[in-house]
Amino acid sequence: MNYQRKPGLIWLWVGLCVGLMGTSMSVAANPFSQEKLPGLKIPNVALQNQNGETIQFYQDLVQGKRVAINTIYTSCTTICSPMGVIFTKLLQELGENSEYHLISISIDPLTDTPERLKLWQDRFHAGAGWTLVTGSKSQVDRLLKQLKLYTPDKEDHSPLVLVGNDHTGEWTRTHALVSPKELAQTLAMLNPPES
């Protein structure tokens, strides 16, 4: 079935999955819920975004912002689409606020070109405030290892999201399939930047 031609089916499937997993995927039940990562350093590796532009990961996407970072790959048939929907709804929860930014890193950079990332993102009708990145496998692996989101086999990747405030250096890893409202609250609870 071609899901790109039937976007309504994606939303229906995702809604059912997230609804059915609601209790089992709650933050309280998840071993990764609210795991603090003190001293996490965000590397400034050169990658490409979904528009084919070369960006510096830390400098262009993270510096001075509160961010949520997850991992996806475009040929995924399980958890990546629900995570895409959650990020779309998270953007709606956050509103137009330039202090927040969402980032999805491809864990299959050999396949996921910027064009493929753009097509995948377009399925969710996402607006500004969400950047997808890919690059050389060595650079992506280095980044994921430093972010504590690395998985050797893409088929086994866990639904995790890293939320952080670059102003304060607060970083927390949590479950990526919690409700968008809960993720928004997690981001909002990070200490605000000092004035």
C-alpha cells in the first residue's frame, strides 16, 4: 500500500498505535523516562538538512535554544511514523517560538538523502521549527554516540528523544512516544535562560 498517496491512513494508524500504547508507553512505566544526562556535550559536526544545505549541528540547530532530538529513518515501518506525528503535534503545542527547535537525525545516512528526508517530513505537513539531518555515516555515528542515541542496527533503534536547554546545559533523555503535550511540558520545565 502506498502511504504517500493516502496520508489519512498514516494518521489513523498512528492514532491507533499511540492510543493502544498509551499506558504501556507512559513516562512512569519507561526505564528511560526523565534520565538526566549531566555534562552532555553537543558536537558541532557538519551535516546536511532536508533542504540539502550544509549545517553545523551545534551552531546552527542547538546553540541558544531548547531542543528535542529524535532518531528516524525513512524506510522504517514501525515507530518512526508515530514519532513524526508526535513531532508535528509538538510543534503545534509549542507554537511559533524561535527558542524551541525540533531535530530528527537519520540513523540510515547511507540511504537517507536530503531529498528522502524532505519527502518523509512532508508526509506530516510539518512547518518551520523542525529540521531533519543526514550526512556521512562516520559523522552521524559520531554525533549519535555523543548524544547517547546511537544504535548499531537501525532495526533495533529505540524510541527515545533527547530534550535540552543549551542555555543551562540541562539534558534529559525520555521516551519518544509520550504525548506531545507531555514533551512540551518537559521542554517548558527546563530552566529558562538567564536574563
